[in-house]
Amino acid sequence: MPRSVNTVASKRRRGKIIKAAKGYFGRRKNVYTVAKNAVEKALSYAYRDRKNKKREFRALWIQRINAGARLNGMSYSKMINLLNKSNVEINRKVLADLAMNHPETFSDIVSEIEKNS
């Protein structure tokens, strides 16, 4: 009895890997085994960095808030502490945006939480 190999499915499976490797350099884009390794590695980096992206943005927001707070004579930690005590519920993303793009509004927030403390 002849061996059954299902060429259609295996070609489609290999084609998916080659398509995912589009734009890679050298053999990584057109040799299946090399492309498969490259794509698997890329997917693992993508999974990891979706988590790291959140970490990096939070660090960036904290740096921006700290810079804005110091322009208003306060440190980041004191500002966050006063925000929590004043029950002001503004997240770091919004605070960082205010510190960068609307410094006068940010200054108003800082002066308001200083009054309440």
C-alpha cells in the first residue's frame, strides 16, 4: 500500500511559516527550517515584549510625572502620597500626559493637593 503524506496540508503549513518570515534577511526568509526557527524566536520575543511594554510605559510615565512634580517643588513620591490622601483618582498615564502637554493644569493639581494636605 502506498504511503499517504497529505501534501496539501504540509505545503500550507510550510507556506504559513514562510509567509510569516517575509522581510527576514538571507535564508531566514526562504529556507523552511531556518525560517521556522526564526519565526518561533520572533513569536517568543513578541509574547515577552507585550508584557515588557506595559512595564516600560509605566516607568516612562513615572519619569514624566517626577519631572513635572519637581518643577512645582515636589518629589514624585510625595506627590503620589498626597494624591492618595486627597482621594484624587487620576492614573499615572493621565498625569504624565498633563505634565508633558498641559503644565499649567498639572501645576493646578499640585497646588490643589498641597492645599488639601
